[in-house]
Amino acid sequence: MRRTIARRLTESKQTVPHYYLTIDVDIGPLSDARKAMYAELEAEGGKVSLNDLIIKAAAVTLRRVPAVNASWMDKEIHYHKVVDISVAVAIDDGLMTPVIRDADKKGVARIAEEVRELAARARDKKLQPEEMTNGTFSISNLGMFGIEEFSAVINPPEAAILAVGTIRHEPVVVDDAVVPGRRMRFTMSCDHRVIDGATGAKFMAALKQTLESPITMLL
């Protein structure tokens, strides 16, 4: 596993022209939405994490900015008709990336259920190869470790990966008043062969809008 990870990451950094875009998001509305969903699902034994909502938000945004949902293959750009999100899962001796298929078409509760199941099987090393391949976009979240911001390595042939930091509690200015705030930083690593700077910036602006207005995920 370590040899495979080393080979793929070295290949990515040597052959993919990475560049990075970071946004700072008011995560309060999304965090409040998660708490409300959690309360509704708790009676049935269901759970929803903030990461599940981020997966859904990214999937919806990929539909709105489809130029990012693409890959560099056979010396040309391939635009995907599906939104399949690869989710980085840390295991004892490495990393696996199970894929949530058609994430844009699934509800948050369904995404949460699939993430829990796939992550558990990843840690038990019971994932099938087809469950870890052919993603169209990746998400890596290190927020649970207190990491505020980082840049992830692209998983070829995908053209982008979104790195998610931790929630920061800090004062913010709202209507000329200083109030408690909850902020998160998101950094997208982009393959410049596929995603130009303006396109990447458009995606990040759309993602910020979706995260700060979670109700728009229903539109």
C-alpha cells in the first residue's frame, strides 16, 4: 500500500501542474443545519456529520460549475456526466478513497449512511477495487485533527481535490458589530491543464455561497 501511495503521489506532483485556491467560509449556517438534521435523525439512529454536508455542497457546486468536474486523460480534457466524490479515509497504514456515486442526486442522510459504511469497510480493508476508482472529484478533511488549512495532492486523473480545515471560533464583524463567529478554510488544488484560474475561482465562489446558504442545496 505504501509503495502504491508513493508511486501515485510522486507521479501526481511530477506530472500534474498544481495550483491552489483558498476561501474562508462562515460555517455557522451549515453547522446549524447539521444540528437540526441530526436532531431529526437521532430518533431513528441516523447521523449526519458536517463532512457529509460538505460532500453534498461540493457535489451540487460541481453541477453548477461543470468545468471542474473533469479529468485530463489521453492528452485531452474529459468532462464527466456523473458526480462521483472520492472521500479520503485514513487507515492505520495509509489512505483509501472510497467513492460516493452520484453524490449530487442523493440526500444528505443517504450520503452520511454510505460514507459511514464505506469508511468502516476501508478501515477493515474490505473495499472492492471498483469502490475506490473512477471518482471525478476528491475531498480530504483534516479538520478533526485541528488542522486549519492545508493543500492536498491531486488524485489523477481527477483534476481537483478540496482540502477542508477545522472550525475556528473567532470574532467577526457583522453590521458594524463584533460578534462570535465560526469560520472554516477550504483549499482546492487544481490541475492547470484542465481548470484555469478563473474557472477555479468561479467554483470556489459558488461553493462558498452554497456552504453559507445551505438551503440552496435543495434548489
